[in-house]
Amino acid sequence: MNDDEDEAFRALLRGLRVAHAGDLPVFDPATAPDAPLPLFRRWLREAAEAGEPGPHTMTLATAGADRRPSQRTVMLHDADERGWHFGTHRTSRKGRELAENPHASLAFHWMREGRQVRVSGRAVEAGPEESAADLRGRSPAALAAALAGSGRQSEVLGSYEELLRAFDAAYERAGRDPDATASTWALYVLEADEVEFYQEEARRRHVRLRYRRVPGERGGWQRELLWP
């Protein structure tokens, strides 16, 4: 790298703009429900209707016993009164870190609507029956990927050819047995104790509404506004 390349890169960053779908939605926090789940479901549905690519994708942040954080993009499988659901292998990095430290955080970013949602709490395994059902409910390609990665996800790969052989075998098994299970697959439920909703505003008077779980409060949650 030289000084000209560094400056060109910085100029590129300064010139980038966030592309919204049009006029940003107006979010009046006074109209928000007592609990975060109905609002989350509505925002995700509106993101999908606005054409947001992959509105169910989210960043999952975990940290193990060494307290070094790691992030990755995963898919939301459900959101209900128990919490936010996602799946992974227990033997993956995130699975190992959740075993050492169950506290985790999720982040959704819906650029077209100028919205973000952050969810934090404790992730727990849903149990073997629900984990197996979650795997059966996935697409054939996703099932094959789970079968191929069972016990190996996040491990060092010797060669790309090794990956191809494993996936060929996994696709054959998934086609032959659509109810196949991967012994290391687990469905996790993040039991939220804090959920924050962020709505951008054209003049940067962004709205941040945080729900904190407080037993005894109306709906079991306390709502508060935050400075953007």
C-alpha cells in the first residue's frame, strides 16, 4: 500500500451513501407495544415487504471463556415468547463458545427501512426433539450442509477436494433419507433480557427504544428512550 492508495480508499469511504428504499418510516415510540416481540415481528414483516434482501439474516455475537468476541451471520428460524431461535453445530466455534458462556447478542440491519434491532440475553438449547425437527424443516441443501459439517464446522480443512467429497456424500444421504439427523446439530433459543429498536431519521434525530426485562413491569418489560 502507498499513500495514494490509502487516500483513494478513504475517499471511497467518505463518498459512500446508505441507499434507502424511499422515505424512511416514522416511528413513534409512544405507540410501541408493552413487549418487544410484536414490534419485532412487524418490523421484520415490513422489511420483507419493502424488498429487504434476507430480512431474516442476523449477526450473532458470542464470546467464550477467553472473553474474545466473535461474530457471524446466521438465519433466524423463529421468534416467539421464548425468544429468538437459530441453529448450529454444538462443535462449531459458536457452539463451543455458547457452552462456555451462554450470553450472546443478535443484530438485525434492514437498510431499506433504516432500521436496526439488537437482541441480547442467554442462549439455551431447545432440546433434541426440537433440534431434530428444526433440521428436518430445512431445505435439502441446508440439510446436506448440516450433515457434511457435523462435527467438523470451524475445524481446519485439509483441502477443497475434501469438502467436495463430504458434500457429495451428504447430498446423497439427504436425498435418500430426508429425515436424517446430525448428532451435533442443536436449535438454540436466545432468551432476551434486552431488545433495542433503532429507527433512522433524515435529519439524524434517530429514535432508539430499549426494552429491558423487569419482572413486575407491565408486560414484563420496561421501555426507555436512548440518545442516538
